[in-house]
Amino acid sequence: MNLDFINLQPYANPQYFIYLMIALIPMIIGLYYGHRFKVYEAVFSLVFLFLIFDGIKWREGMNLIIYLVIQFVLTFAYLHYRKVGKNKTWVFCLAVILAIAPLALVKVQTAMPQKQIPGVLGFLGISYITFKTVQVIMEIRDGAIKKVNPITYLRFLLFFPTISSGPIDRYRRFAKECDVAPARDQYVSDLGYAVRYLFQGFLYKFVLGWFFGTYWLPRISRSALIVGNMNGGLKLSWWLVAYMYCYSMYLFFDFAGYSLFAVAISYFMGIHTPMNFNKPFMSKNIKEFWNRWHMTLSFWFRDYIYMRFTFFAMKKKLIKNRIRLSQVSYLLLFGIMGFWHGLTWYYIVYGIFHALAIIINDSWLRFKKKHKGKLPSNRFTKYFAIFVTFNVVCFSFLIFSGFLSQLWFGWK
């Protein structure tokens, strides 16, 4: 039996939003009058999750169920372990490794599509659910989370507006909102933001993202390949420069548009999912960029990798020099981020590039601080800093795009 006709991928087309907005109406009315219809919300979420994983995607749906069982067993086993007063580091590390293992297997399988690796549980959104489970395990270890409600945990992991690509919420923040209805004034304000984010998302993803990614990028790509092959050597051309800027715009508008949809639908449901982008191309340096670009992911890596490794290294006195320690921490953070994107050279180089960019940026900031008063600081230097940061970021996105593999090696 062919069920493809009811398969709906999140935010993929206008038809999805028609079904979504109709289904949201009872929830919006309930929240407006101060009631959260939990049963309706559960059925609503399950139906839209089913529509993501039905038809030809049914194997992904089965993988999701198996994955959730594993993560539940792992999370609650570790919670029980902590409740009885035990806190061995190796047990914590084992819990984190086991939580990450399914995602790591998926990444390895993606890098070796010709081989079937047994036990791989691939499905849409596995990265973002894994970030959530690891976050909870780490905060159980810290003592910041002392109890986990199984139903709330399931709703947190499967919160469908964010399931495929985030933004990545925090369990403690989500748990405070998911059982109560906001005050009417607050909810009316939220509805205003939700409508604004929804239409801004349409503009970003279906107009600007389409123009840069679907209309313009293929044409520039062909020209860059033709002229590059004629030039030889590194196959550089002005078309490659155009590709760099066009791809950067496409990446931003497509991803920011998706994130705005996720935040908008969350607000309609009375949940304040955090924003993911804040004018990233207006950043004055690369560190500020990462405080504005894909913020929930960069903050996740900051809190659960950078800070923890830095604290561990300081505690064990692995690196005594604080500057060297921060540099090693950046290389670790962005190295892991590169591997997380995929086991290909351009993702790994992309991660290392950003680590080196931040290390150089920190050195420059220390130099500026040391020579304060001797260096000019005015409107021109501010816009020049934005210009330099924008171009550094766009160059990193050219690496990230993988187009250089196609241009240099003919790999697609």
C-alpha cells in the first residue's frame, strides 16, 4: 500500500503550513483562555510526527522508537545511579559515550554508504535529539537536574516543531513551560511574535533562500566549474568568489527561515523555543559571530564541551597557561563540530578554520587591550571589522559547501 501521499516533511512546502495552522487552532483558543489541552497537544504532536515518518520513511520511524527506548533506559539508569549517591567519572563518561554512539554510527555510515554497518539507527533529527539527551545526562551529573518526569522528557525530546534541525532547547527551561498556559497578555504578545516570525520565515526560506539557492547558485556553480577548468591550477575565478557569497546567503536565509518557522510554531503552542540567529553578518569579530549564528548549537558546544574540557584541564593541571588552554579548547570544540557535520575533509577543515580564526581574533583583542589608546577606534574601524568578519565567514562557508571538492577533484 502506497502511503506517500500523506508524508509531510517539516516546513518543506506551503501545504504543510495549511495543515499545521488548522491543527493549531484548538490549541491557540485553549491557550488564549488560559487552558493547555495536554491530550490534544499530545495527539497533535503524534500525528505530525507520524506524517514525518510514515510512507517511505517508516524505517526511520522504527529507528526513532528503538532509539528513544535506548536513550530512556540510559537516562533513567544514570539518574537512578546518581540518586543512590554514586558519582564515578567513568560511569558518567560511559553514559555520555553510549548516548552519542547511535549518532556516531550514523555519521560513519554516511561517510561509507557502500557498506552497511549493523545497528545503525538513522532518522531525521537524530543529532538534535542526541544533543538533548547528552545535555540531560550532563546536568544530572552536575546535580542541576535531580528528577526527570518521563512524560515531560518524552515531550521534550519529541517536541515536533524543533525535531528535525533545532533550535536546541534546554530541559529545565522547557519543563517550566510545557505544563502551564501563559498569562493572556503574555500569550497575545507571543501570538504577535509568532505571526511575525512565520512571515519572516516565509520571506527567508521561500523567497530569498529560493532565489540564492535554487535560482542563482546552480548557474554560478556551472560558470565557476567551466571558467575554473579553463584557468587550471587552483581553478580560481571571479565566479568562485560569486559562488562563495551566493552560497553564504543561501545558507543563512534557508536555515534562518527554518529556525524562524520552528520558533513561530513553538510560540503558537505557548513554548518559548530560543532564537537561533541574531544578525550574524553584523558581527564585528568571529567570536561575536558565534554568539549570533546558530546560537543554540554554539551555546551547547560552549557549555558542554568547551567549558567542561577547560574546567577538567585546569583541575588536572594538564595545561597551566590559560591562553594555551583556551586555544586547545577551541581546537577541540571546533574539531568536534567539524566531525559532527560529517566525516569529510571540508567539514573538518571548516571546524579547524574557525578554531584558528578565533585564536587569531583573541590574540588581536589582547594586542588591542595592551595598546589601548594608540590604535584608532571609530565608525570606520567598526565597519571595517564587520567587513573583514563577513568575508572570513563567507570563505569558511565556501569550504563548508564542499564545492571545492567538486572544483578541484571532481567529487560530488
